[in-house]
Amino acid sequence: MATFSFWYSETYTNKGFFEADSEEQAQELLGKVQYGELGLEDLPSWGFKDKGYDFEAEPSTLEEI
């Protein structure tokens, strides 16, 4: 039996929410997440809702390895 590889991409779309004292503080916290200084789970009262999932395979990249 042979082994094959291929490239694919996955996209998860979520809507996140958290608490902040002001929009300015919310922007600051979100910026820290964007630049890796905080994780999403570090945001106060962090939560999210799953909005979608997409999967795309690239059959042209299929090759035996």
C-alpha cells in the first residue's frame, strides 16, 4: 500500500466576545492578542460562537511519497 500527500486549507470562522471597561481598553486588549502578547483565553470573560468552517483540498498536489 502506498502513502500519498496533498495540500489543503481549513478556515474556521468564529465570533468572539469579551468584557472591557471601554472601547479603548477593548482595542488595546485585542491588539495584544493580535501581536501574541495575550491569548484569546486571557481576555476577560472570553467566549466565542462558531460561525462556519471551510475545507479546500488541492487535488493537483497529490503525490506519492
